[in-house]
Amino acid sequence: MLSTVLIVILILMLLGALPTWGYSSGWGYGPGGIVGTILVIVVVLALLGRI
């Protein structure tokens, strides 16, 4: 249950950090890449049963 909620929150953060939105157009791809990396790590840990 906790891993599902965490994955959903990270996906929403990833969508919010994409540079296609008006408020984040000056940020570049840095925040999206960081959140995407964290999302991949959490998904791998969830699949391994560590979370």
C-alpha cells in the first residue's frame, strides 16, 4: 500500500516538473530527471519487495 502511494506521488511530481508547463519552462530537464531517477529506484525496490 505504501509503495503504491509513493509511486503515484512521484509520478505526479514528475509530471509537474516537466519543462512543458509554463511555470517550469526555465528549469530545464534537471528536476524531471531527478524525480524520474527516484521513481525508477522506488519501482525497483517495490518490485524486489524492499518497500
